Amino acid sequence: MNLCWNEIKKKSHSLRARLEAFSDHSGKLQVPLQEIIDWLGQKDEELSAQLPLRGDVLLVQQEKETHAAFMEEVKSRGPYIYSVLESAQAFLSQHPFEELEEPALESKDVSPRHRIQNISRFVWKQANVASELWEKLTARCVDQHRHIERTLEQLLEIKGAMEELSTTLDQAESVRETWEPIGDLFIDSLPEHIQSTKLFKEELSPMKDGVKVVNDLAHQLAISDVHLCMENSRTLEQINTRWKQLQASINERLKQLQDAHRDFGPGSQHFLSSSVQVPWERAISPNKVPYYINHQAQTTCWDHPKMTELYQTLADLNNIKFSAYRTAMKLRRVQKALRLDMVTLATALEIFNEHDLQPSDRAMDVVEVIHCLTALYERLEEERGILVNVPLCVDMSLNWLLNVFDSGRSGKMRALSFKTGIACLCGTEVKEKFQYLFSQVANAGGLCDQRHLGVLLHEAIQVPRQLGEVAAFGGSNVEPSIRSCFRFSNGKSAIEASQFLEWANLEPQSMVWLAVLHRVTMAEQVKHQTKCSVCRQCPIKGFRYRSLKQFNVDICQTCFLTGRASKGNKLHYPIMEYYTPTTSTENMRDFATTLKNKFRSKQYFSKHPQRGYLPVQSVLEADCSETLAEMESQNCSFFSDSLSPDDSLDEDQYLLRHSSPITDREPGGSQQAPGSLNMDDKGELERVLAHLEDENRILQGELRRLKWQHDEAVESPTLAAGSPESVQDPCNDELLAEARILRQHKSRLETRMQILEDHNKQLESQLHRLRELLLQPPAESEGNGSAASSLASSPHQSEGSQAKEKEHNTPDTETAGEFWAWAELLLESQLHRLRELLLQVPSEQGWVGFATAEL
């Protein structure tokens, strides 16, 4: 027992020694670990107290320094913390403990083993807490350091950007302060100011990006819970406000400049307001069409006051009896009022090309028309060196063009209409006008089909329509003019420029007013050294009308065109018109013609009227509507005293010819080449031959066209009669009857065509004989001078009229000249018979008959 007790006491002492040693060691760990935990908790609170950062560079820099010192302190404590944690780790490795903790017992009942495990477990917990707090603190320190660095970088960027923006805004605002008020600017400088304002706006475009960057950075700082300080916030707000104000001022300035340029600039209509005087005011409708307000009468109208006065003066020309001259005289007044008589076609073409008026079918608004007209009159001032009232001329021309081509005031007109209106009234040769007008509707190959020619003629006919004279020129229907022109196309579907000019040189009825306008212009400054047989005016100014029946009878244009006459001076005979001074050759020619006409009766001239213009109506249209009875250069009369100006006249019995480049002269005017004057009679006969050859060519074209239309006419009915479907058609009988009628027409027309071909051969044979006579030596034809007429007779002569002519001739005239007169009359008779055969084709059945009769 004693031995056992002693052994137990020894073990107890040993265990007590171990417990005391363990307690001392664990106590040395628990205190430092608890101190570390408390210190780490304190530093974590200090670190949290550093947030949030304030949005100021200086404050953030201070925070950076503070945080750096804080990190240095934490870093210096690191070795001690690591050593304590390592000691705790060593202690736990020597004294492991079970993971499952037994229920706590009374302290007095706790065994030493359990006490050791509890102490080990407590140390382990302290070591874990200290380790976690340490890792968390060090990580937060690093994050806080990065956050401070990033914030400081962003604040520095914001600060630099705001300083740069403030400097740029100061410069921009200083430029804005130099802007002159819009009302103080010169109109001519408006485009320059508009361009400079646009450039200024473009130069400030980088500032827009800078403002956006600054606002984005401020937004990112706000997301990071960093709010700008009061000063920085105020600076940023000022920058945004100034930028918005600058933008608004630039946009407003640009808008005001553009509005001023539109309303007052060279391309605006504002400068046209000076074209009217008080009490008139020029106003503009929403579609840019001008109208005029009379504040005194409180009325509005589309026409310019000066245009209204011009129309009133045109009414004074209504006493002119001949529509083409009446129209030409009116257009001449309009041409002078618009100053277009001084504009050449070449100048107009330059303006058209500068304003890119192609294609011709594109629509032009009023502003484009004003631009072109303004450039046109400004170019006129430069080229002629004269003073032109540009606003008045532009406004008047615009008014005239709108009246002609846009009477409904839609504010739109085609480029072809504009160019046609300017080309017709410009001061250029009529041939050049026709060439240009044709080029506007021709294709790239220089050809024009019927549709485009119809468009051109329709545009041109609007000019006399505006003057109320369209009825005398064929009316609005341009189809007869198209058919008349395409007779020169040799059966082709398109016409060439040379063929169109050949037709235009014959002064077709629908376009004769343009040629007469040219003659009126040329005759204005001409003085004829002779006396008017009516008013006794000497010299005669303008047109001179010479009788080709009576000697020494000349009439001035006023007396002739208005129908004035003196007692006993009735003139029902051919008259020659001159719009240039006459030459000795022309005087001799007219004397010979007058001498020949002395032996011709009134019935001869009544039966042989000749038109110097080219009628455009078809046969059917001529039956139901008058042709140009009042044509200026044709069937005119010298009125008697007893005839009032308002009485209707039978003008078909009178004849007038004009001495013009179309019939008698070269384009140079009234002057002829000396070599062509040595044999006047032979030259006259050559012109007769040329005229007859033209008739022959036209008749041949008619024959070809007639054959083609007949083939087309019988093809469709024949196919319809032979088709299976036609048997079941209820109208089969009617179709068969119509086919029989068409076949009958075919046979009759073939017969007529055969007769026409025979007569054509006879005509060619006679032309060949006349050519042989022309080629005879001059000695054999010297006696023929007095017989060469000036085409005072028409192709409409029959064999009976030849007999009457022989009865009126005296023995004194039965010389060699009789042969030439006989040859002329014989050819005219043949042509007359050919025309009669053409007109005898029945026209009352079907469209084939209609087409044939039309030919």
C-alpha cells in the first residue's frame, strides 16, 4: 500500500508539474493573441474611418499620405504577428485537441486532460481570428491604397480637363463677343459669315467630347462613393452651363445668318422688293410665287404693276389686222420691256449651263428661275457695260414666264419651258433659235421623234396663247404641225436637225410668229427713201410694202397693217414686203414682176393665191376651221376708205410676199452675191425649179406614206375576218361588211396611187426638160428676162386659167419670155393636178379613208 501510494504521489507531482508548465506556455500565447486581435480590430476601424474620400486633389493626397503611414505601421507590426501565430501553431502541434467538444462540466470535475484540450482549443480559436483579421486588414489596406491612387488619378484628370475646357470656353466666348449684329452685316458678306460660323462650330467639336469625358469621370467617382468637393462641383456645373449656352448661341447665330441669306441674300427674293413703288408691295406666297398688294386700293394681284401697264399698251396693237404681225409687235414690246432683246443666245446658254438646267424635263421652282434670271441680267450688265435695273427686269421676266408657262401659279415650271421662253425672246437670229430649241428635245444622236417634237411645239405655242393669239396659229393642237414637219423625214420615225430647219424655214403656221418677230426687229431701224402713198410719210420707217401690180405705190407699215387707205388707192394685187433697204437689183426685179402682173387679171390672182407661210392644218381640219386668213406675209389687202377696221375681209383674193432670207435671199439679209445678179430671169427660174423640186419630193413622200398606211389598213381587217373566233362573234356580219368596204377602198386607192405615179413621172420628165433649157448658152436665153416672175402666182392653176391668161396678154408680150412663163404655168398645172388627185380619195369610210384624206 505504501509503495502504491508513493507511486501515485510521484505521478501526481509529475502531472502537476506538466500542468503548470502547460499553463505557463498557453498563458504566454493567449495574451499576445488577444492583444493582436484587439489591435487588428482597432486598425480596421481606423481604416474604415478613412472612407469616403473627398473629391479634392489636395485632400486625397493627404489621405494618401495618411494611408501610407497607416500601411507602414501595419507592415511594421507584421513580423510580431507572424511570430505569435507561428508559436500558436507550434503549441497546437504539441497539444492537439479533439474536434468534438464534450459537454462542459463543473470546473472541479474537469480532468486535467480536458483542461489541456480546452486551452488548446481556445488558443486555436484566437490564432484563427487573429490570422483572419490580419489577412483582412492587409487586403483592405491594399484595396484602399489602389482606390486612393485611382481616385487621385481621376481627380487630376478632371482637374486638368476642366482647366482646359475653361480656357477653350473663354476663347470661344471671346470670339462670340466679336460677332456683329445680323442687321449690321452686308448682304454680300452673309455667305462668308455663314461659312465662318460653320467652321467655328466644327472647331469646337472636340470640346463637346471633352465635356462628355469630364461628366463621365465625375459619374464614375460618384459610383465609387467619391463626391466632388463644392468647388469642383461648381466648376463642372459652370462648364456645362457655358457649353450649352455657347452651343445655343452658335446655332442661333447660324440660323439667323441662313435666314438672312435666304430672305436678303443674292439668291433670295428680298432684293426684288425694290421692283415696286408705293403704294405697291411685293409679297411671297408659301410656294415662293410673288404677288403684289396695292395698299391704297386694298387689292392683290399676280401681275406686277409694270406688267399690267405693259398689257394695257399691248391692247393698242389690236388695230393691226394681221395676227402674225400683231403677235410679233406685241412680243417685241414685251421683249424690250424685259430687256431680253439685248441678251444673246450664247449668253443665255452660258447661264443655262452654269445652273445645270439639264435634263430639260426637270422641274424648276421659282427660286431657281430667279437665280438664273439674276445671273442673266448681271451678265448682261457686264458684257454690255450698261446699267440694268436688275430687280425690275428679273421680276418682270419671272412674271412673264409664270403667265406663259404656269398660269395656275403652282410655283413650278419645266426647264424646257424656261429655256424656250428665254430663247424665243432673246436677240438672236431666228435660225439659231430653231437650232437650239431642236437640240433641247433631240436625243444623243441628234434625232427627235414625234412625241418630243410635240412637247417642243406645245411649249412654243404657249407664247402666242398668253397674248390671246393662239387660234391664228393652229390652236393648241400641235398634231398637224408634227405631221407637217415629219413630211420632211422621208418616212422615218425621227427627224434630223437639218430637216427640222428646212421645215422651219418655210415658216410653218404654228411658228411663223417667231420669224415675223425677227423681221419686225430688223425693220425697226430701217429707213426707205420713198414716200408712203397713203399718209405721205417720207422716208418710210420700218416695213415697206411695194405693190407688184401698180407702179410707184409704196405703203408704210402703219398704214398697211392697220388698214388705212386714201381715196382711189384700192389694191387687190400682189405686194412685196421689205424689212431692209432695197437694192437696185430688187428694184429691177420688182419692176419686171410688176410689168408682167400688168397683163394678169384679178381673176388670175384670185385663183392663184400663194402663201409664204406653211399651213399646218390637215385637209379635214381645213374644212372645219379657218387657216391663217390674217397671215401677215401672205393674203393681205390694201383697204379702201369705205371699209371699217372691224369689217370682215375676203383676204384670200390678195397676195403679199416678203423679201426675206427664206424666199429670196441668203441669210446675210437683203444683200445678194454679185455673181447671182447677172441673169435675173435665169435665177428666178432656178428658184421656180427648186420650189417645184420641193413639191415633187413632198409628193413622193406622200405616196410612200400612203402605200404604207394602206398596207396597214387592210392587214387587220383581213386577219379578223379569217380568225376562228370571228365566226362566233355576234358582230361578225358587221366586221365582214367593214372588211369588204376596206378592200374596195384598197382597190380604189391603188388605182389612185398608180395615177399619181404616172403624173409624177410626167413631172420629172418636164423638170428634166427645163434643166436642159437652163443649161443652154446665155445667148439663147437673153430674151427671157421680163418673164421670170417673183412667184407671185400659186401652184393652183388649171388649164382654163391658162386660156384666160393668154386672152389678157398683148402682142407686145409674146416674146421669148412667153415660153418661160408657159413652162412655169405648165409645171404649176401638173402640181395642181397631183393635189387634186390626192384630194379625190374618198374619206368618209373608216380610219383608212381618214388617213388618206389627211394626206
